[in-house]
Amino acid sequence: MTEKTSTDTGTTQRKAEVERQAAKRAQRSAEQLRANLQRRKAQVRARREGGADETDGLPASGSRGDMGGSGDGD
């Protein structure tokens, strides 16, 4: 009977440890989600405060006249 009690105690301890680890994971996940939400909100605020984006096409592509060829896109 003593063995069963120690086995039950070990099982209970393992379950408690698994529950603690799950709670820690959930807490870390919640913190990461909150941080991500704050970053996204900051990005939206920054975009609202900035001026309109007046670029035409990709900024790295340069002006349309700098492209080689006939200029008709083919």
C-alpha cells in the first residue's frame, strides 16, 4: 500500500508540474501577443501621422525613363 501512495504522489507531482509548465507557456504566449498588438498599433499610428505615399511603383526601380528597351513594356 505504501508503494501505491508514493506512486500516486509522484503522479500527482508530475501532473502539477505539467500544469505549471502549461500555465507558463500560456502566460508567455499572452505576453507575446500583447507585445505584437502594441507594435502593430504603433505602426498604424505612425502611418496615420505620416504623409501620403506619393511613390509610383517600386522605390528601387528608379524612374520609368531609366529602363532600357523601347519603353512600351514588351
